[in-house]
Amino acid sequence: MIGEITASVAHEVTQPLSAILSNVETAELLLSQPQPNVSMVREILADVRQDDLRADSIVRRLRTLLRKRELQLEDVDVNALASSVLSLVLPDAVRRNVLIRTSLDPGLPRATADPVHLQQVLLNLVINAMDSMKNTPVEQRVLEIRTERVAGHHLTVTVLDKGDGFEPAKKDKLFDSFYTTKDEGLGLGLSIARSIVRLHGGAIWAENRQGGGAAFAFTLPFKAP
Amino acid sequence: MHVTTIIIVEDDSSVNLAVSRLLEAAGFDTRSFTSGGALLDDQHACDADCLVLDVHLPDMNGFDLQRRLAATGFTAPVIVITAHDDAMHRRAARDIGAFAYLTKPFSSLSLVDAVSRAAAAQR
């Protein structure tokens, strides 16, 4: 899962960043002394270079992991894909007392998409939606996935929840890397979801719902028949 | 004159060396360990004035290590350092009575300040 990969990478990359910061500040401390230990400063600079290269190699690895598969576009039945994601999370939904509803457009055209990446986007939105409802009274915990054809050659997938929603002022930040409202989140899920949707030529956005909760929606293009 | 000795337990060798250099440059004596077991095996662990403890160690987590040290009579204040800041870690740090909790990458000033205050409290 993207979340697990990024959690591990974020932890790994923090180590060299931490070492670099301590080393640089130690060098500053040494250089502020009347007779600086220049050979120690030289040693520190060599380590800073090493740690910088180490951080770079970790980031490269993340890029490779995310790009492990170039987008392999095919005609995807988005309704079937949504159903498969829901069946994946069903045990978790039952455990969290979340009721799942679907409203899938039966006339939905097939999208031109990479099904593996698309599944990651949907999974991320669905898990976020369930997370957002942890303080919602049990009888109101409803998650809904909607699909519909929109004007032009696009279809829309929307994940709706009855959670806390988001602060309207933070709307622009929701998809930024490392922005999170979760106690234990890294804030990369939505940022990666946006990258994937954009790679497909689509758009992703969020709205608060009247009566509480949020709706996260994205579009995907489909070929003209 | 009493020399203040700081024990560093950190499995990442770069961070371990960088923290050790920093604290030495700030005037402390340091002793470094890269695993919990290595520190537990050390006869002089209890002589330290302060412990800088990483949460993720290869053989045990830092909180368990602190509990095991405490059971052997180790009373020096503990400064927890972690690359993975979350509510669970903060709670665990509170539970072991950590003197300070620092999230990597932390400023040198915050570490030196925490270590100085912790060592002073110990004396």
C-alpha cells in the first residue's frame, strides 16, 4: 500500500535529515570557537555530503516504487473496480460500524485508466472517509460511492462520508504533501491520489456536504465511442 | 569537577555520530550504543547523567529499554528522540516519565538545552 511505503520512506529519510541538521549546527558551533577544530569540521562536511546522498537515494527509491509500473492504460469498468475496493474494505467497515452504499451509473462508459493506480486512489479515499467518521454516531456512519457520466468525455467517482468534514479555509491544503488532520497520518495519501488522477488527465477535489460530512470526487476521461 | 556523561542509544550510525559530536562540542562526555542489548550489557550504564534514547531500536523499542534499565536501578533522566512522531509515542514517552521528547530532525539548541536541564536536574 502507498501509505505503508511512504510511512517507511518518511521514517528513513528523516534519519539523514536529522544527522545533517545536527552536523551542520555542530560545525557552526565549532567554527564560532576561537581556535576551531578544522579537521573535525572537514569530517563533518564529508558526513553531511554522505547523508545528503543517502536522503537522495531514499527519495529516488520512493519514486521508483511509485513508478514501478508506468501507467498501463486500459479500458476499465469503474463500477466493477469500485465494487472490488468496497469488498476489500468491507471487513474493516463492519468492524467500524460503517454502512456502505453505492450509487453506480449502469450506463457508465469504461474509463481509460490504469486499474492498479485507480484502485489505490479509491482505496485511499474510502479509508479516509471511514477514518473521518470515527466520532460520528454509529447510526449515521454511512459511506457512499457514486459514479456518473458528466458532460464531455469524463466520468466522475465520488466518495461521500458523514464525518467531520474539513475546515473550509483548509480546502486548498487538503491535497498538499504532508498536510494531515489525522493523529497518525503522514499527509501523503491525498497528494499521491492527486498525482495519479492528474497523470490520467483527470481532476480531484473535495466539498463539505450540507448536513455534515465531506465528498471527495475525481474525474477520469473515457474514449469517445 | 564532575564531567557530565550522556549515553546515546540510536541505531542509525549517522544520527548517533552526529548527536555524539554535537553533545561533545557542547562540552559533554558521551557514550554511544546502537542497540538496547549493548547498553543493558554495559556495567557502567548507571553512571550516566542523562540518556538520549531513540524509539526504534533493532532489538527492542526505546520505551521497553528504559523500563528494563529502570528495573536495574537506572534513574537518569531520559530524552526520547524519534523520527516517527505520533500520539502513541508521545503517550509512551509520558508514561515512562521522559524528561523531553524531540522529533527528528530536531534543532541542536533544543537537544543541548534538554540535555543540560536534564543533567542539572539529575545532580
